[in-house]
Amino acid sequence: MYPPEFVKPMKEDLVNAGFQQLTTIDEVDATVKNSTGTLLVVVNSVCGCAAGNMRPGVKLSLNNEKHPSNLATVFAGVDTDAVAQARKYFLPYPASSPSIALFKDGKLVHFLERHHIEGGSAQMIADNLAEAYKEFC
């Protein structure tokens, strides 16, 4: 568990961009099960080597004609139960922090694992997501 004051700016980075912070199992279930249209779920994390470019990349990806209609995030290492529940919806992909999932009408249609994110620039992450938005949004 990370201290709340340590992760607060990282959480707020996505919340201030319009993401709903999910902190409980029930919030995750309600958000994913009841989603219509497209839903982007970001597993946020402290990891500077991956999440440091992931957050800007995700925000940059939203500056497109097509983008998800719903945005949500969980925070690895903090909201443990919510993250574990979100990961159930990401199967068959293994647990990965950070990671990014795109759902369409409650079905997983695109997923970026940590190894897709780590070492990539924010622009590369945004471009990958923008292509998925073109196809699914």
C-alpha cells in the first residue's frame, strides 16, 4: 500500500481529465457491467518507467474525433479490491500495472499490457489507442 499523499497527484491526473475513480468491487462491477458504448479502463500505477508515459498518452489519445464515451480508472497498489475485480474483466490477459482496457458494450475489445506501454512514448501510446478508437468507438 502506498501512502495516500504519495499517489494523490497520480490519481488526480486522470480524474482531472474526466476519468471516474473506481475504488470498490461494486463500483467496478457497476461501471463495466452497465456500460453501453465504449469504456476505457486504465489501471493506473506508481511505476515511473511505464505509468509516467501512460497517463500523458491516455490523455493525449482522447484528443481525437473518435474516443470512448466512458472513462474509468483504478489504482494498483492502493485500491486493491477494485483492481483485482477489474482484472477479472481483462481475462485472458494476465495482471499488469499499468494497463489499459477498451470495452465495447461490456466486452473487452482492445488491451495494452505493461510490456506494450513500458519504453513507449506518450505519443506511441496515444497512437495505439487512437487506432482502437477508430475501430470500436
